[in-house]
Amino acid sequence: MTALVIAEHDNASVKGATLNTVTAALACGGDVHVLVAGENAGAAAAAAAQIAGVAKVLHADGAGLGHGLAENVAAQVLAIAGNYSHILFPATAGGKNVAPRVAALLDVGQISDATKVVSADTFERPIYAGNAIATVQSADAVKVITVRTTGFDAAAATGGSAAVETVAAVAASDSSSFLGSEIAKSDRPELTAAKIIVSGGRALGSSEKFNEVLTPLADKLGAALGASRAAVDAGYAPNDWQVGQTGKIVAPTLYVAAGISGAIQHLAGMKDSKVIVAINKDPEAPIFSVADYGLEADLFAAVPELVNTL
Amino acid sequence: MKVLVPVKRVVDYNVKVRVKSDGTGVDIANVKMSMNPFDEIAVEEAVRLKEKGVVTEVIAVSCGVTQCQETLRTAMAIGADRGILVESADELQPLAVAKLLKAVVDKEQPGLIILGKQAIDDDCNQTGQMLAALAKLPQATYASKVEVADGKLMVTREVDGGLEKLALSLPAVITTDLRLNEPRYVTLPNIMKAKKKPLDVVKPADLGVDTASKITTLKVSEPPKRGAGVKVPDVATLVDKLKNEAKVI
């Protein structure tokens, strides 16, 4: 029984979500191999070989693999899938894009967003925005799983010394091509990896106020910035800051929710945070029902005061 | 060019579901059901493409119980031309739905298939990708902008950290993200008109699809409850608690 983890990477380095996925793979009970499918991704493959607990790294390098196109990455996974009992992807935008293609072509079901490995064939996953937890058992020959990274600790990024084996890259599909990307450059920690998150809601009122009020607090705390769906829909914050059922699922050490009422869809994305602080002037806001520390106050006064006090 | 838009009937997003006390599932008796919000965005996008003259016909399809006809009527009230219900009282998991949709795709030969990225009940986020794989079509998931030009499809996708742009050959599969569009309000005259649009009902067996699944739900339980903490009177107390009690800063 061997599990294959599909690494999330940018060709130069391995993304943090891969480490949590390795932990989930180890919990399935067998050896763990990691596939690095990329273009000029030797450095990422070398980094994957350092991950504690990884027995082997498979490195496929080809022109169609550099940008993670689903058609090509899925074909690459299928080319080696026969050797594995479990195929695990991080439940990131990239992993969620590719995994179901692999499952469908293997004619097996997929277990999405696994938060716990109960046994080699039984897993827990949240449904209904986390309002219920389903325990599911798969009788499929291969278990294709996406792993909710907040459910598993990160494996150590160093300490391993797996062999890197080169595998032939599949031919690139001509039906899909990558034109470009706009990835926001930021000195802040990545939202899903941040230890502290400062998140704002609709109460901020505008994009300018969102930045003016929350940025100093995030700077002071070394935090990532997040937002509720209401704030994103209103255009106060970019979509990839969205925390919630259909956005990012986060579990930082400290989550500061400013002007967020706490709809169930938002709570679904952050309620596993270690400590939650809510700042809201509405005493009835549902966010207070999950907050460790609730401050009933006008955020436009309280947040700057917080910055000055810290 | 035809567009196929699969839609799912789900518990309305405003309903807070309860786990059944016997752990067999969530209680959906007598709760409000609606079209999955992401599917509404998919229907809207298809109808807009028709209004722009890019597509000629919008076909809504739903897989599930008889009452999914209501969901199809909603799609037709937004502007879909006709509906297909693949009727089954069995539990249909994403792979089974993808197989049913593949059979419909084979029959209807649409140039484009637009689905919601995820259903808000099972939160699976699988069906579009699975359909694309089974139908051997390229995919663009989490779309926030769609353009059809020179027989190609240009899609801007929401990815971690920002946006990505892909060019796909047609036919292709798109799944929608929140910012793709804002679905229109359905008007009463359009609801009346939708009642007269054609709606075909077929069975999985008619499509030659076995919908059995090898994934079984053993139990459904309440998530661990997070107790409410304390209210603090002022910022100074908050900072003190964070530093000395929670020790997180």
C-alpha cells in the first residue's frame, strides 16, 4: 500500500499545503511518494525530497506541466496511478482543479476536503459549510482524496532524504493553453499559511477604508489580510482574500474579525482558528458566538486604538 | 452553438441545517430548497451569451428527484430555453452525475457546458472536472470572466493568490466562481413563460448509466461546538488578554 501526494509547487519551491497533505498520506498507513509535475522544476523536486516521511519523489518535467493545467497534470498522474492505493492532493485551487479529473478517469469516487483519516478507507469531511461532519468509507480500488490542510499538521519540510526519480512527462494537450496570470505580490504571509489573520467585513464601507483601517493592524501583527464574502462582493477586498465556505479555509493561531457579522458561510472558513477576536458594534452579531474575545465597539475607533496599544 | 447548464436542487443557502439525531444525515424535511447559487451564476452566464448572440440555445439539465423540475423551471425563468430532468430517487454522487451529464452531452452535442464550481450541500467541487475528463474536454474552473472569440474560449480563473487566464478550444467545460456575474431577479412574467417551455424527463437507465457508488456515508455528526468566550470592555483589556491569557501575541 503506497500513497501518492501531488505536490503543490511553483517549480522553484514546494508550497506549504503539500506538507499537510504528506501528513494525511502518512496517516493512510503505507509509504508516501510525492509527484512533482512541472517545468524546470528540479528545485521543487529537490525540496520535496527533503520532506520528512517521504520515501520517494517522482519528477516529471515538461512544457505542458509548468502552469499546472488540469488536462496535463491529470494525464501525468494517470500515467503512474497504477502503483498507488491512495492519491492525495491538497484542497487548494490547484488540487481541486485536477483531482476530480483523475478520479473520473480511474472511474472512482473522490473524497473532497478530508479533515481526518480514520483508517485507510474511512475519512471525515465537512458538508453543509461545516455544519455537519460526514464519515465516509470508500470501497474503490484507489482512493482519490483532496486534503483540507487545516485538518492536518504540516510535515517537517526538512529531515527527509528521499531519492528523486525522473519519470517521462506526458505530451501537452493542445486543447488548453496558459495565457498569463496576475498573482498579487505581497510581503505579507500567505492567507492559508499565516499564523495571524486580520479580516474585515462589510462594515468597513469602502476599499479605501478597508486598507486604511486594517493594513496598520496587519502590519503591526505581521498578519495576512482576509475578508468576508460581503466585503469581497462589495469590492472592498480582492476575491482571493475571501475566507469562508467557498473561499479559503483558514486556521491561524489568531483570527481578528473586524466588522464581520459572522454568517455561517464565513464561520465555516475560520472557526478552527485557535483564538478568535471579534470587533463589532452589533451586540447580536453571530460572530460573538464563536469569538474567544468579543469587543463590542465601533471598529473605526477600536482598530486604530488597538494598533496604538500593541 | 448550444450551451448545456447542469443545475442542482439544494437546501437554500439561508437554511441552517440540523444533523439528525440518529446520525444518518441532515434533516431536510420541510426545509426550503433552491437552485445551487453557483448554478444560478452558470445559467445567468449562459443566458448572457445568448443575449450577446454568441450562443443559440440554452439547455438546463438536472439530475435527481421529481422536484428538480422546479429548479429547471427557475433556470428557464432566468432564460434557459428548455429543460431535461434525469430523474432518479437514488443518492447521486458527483461521479454518477458526471456520467449522466456525459450521456446528455453525447446526445445534445453542446459547444459549451457551464456548471457551478461547487454545490453548497455536499461541498464536493467535483462534477465539472469529472464531466470534462469523461467527455475528453478541456476545462476552466472557477471562472470570473468568459469570452468567446474566433472559435476559442478565453477564461479568467480565480486561483490562489490572484487570477489566471486560459485559452481553450471548443467544446469546453467551465465552472463558475462568485464574481462571474450577478444573476438577475426572476420576474413573474418570466416565471409564467417558463411554465410553457419544454421539459423532458429521462431515467438513468435510458441513458445507459449505472449510478451506483462505492463511497458510503457511515454517519453524519455535529461538528465540535466552539463555545463563546468572553466580552471584553475595552481595547486595553483585549490586548492584555491576548498577551497574558491566550499568549498569542
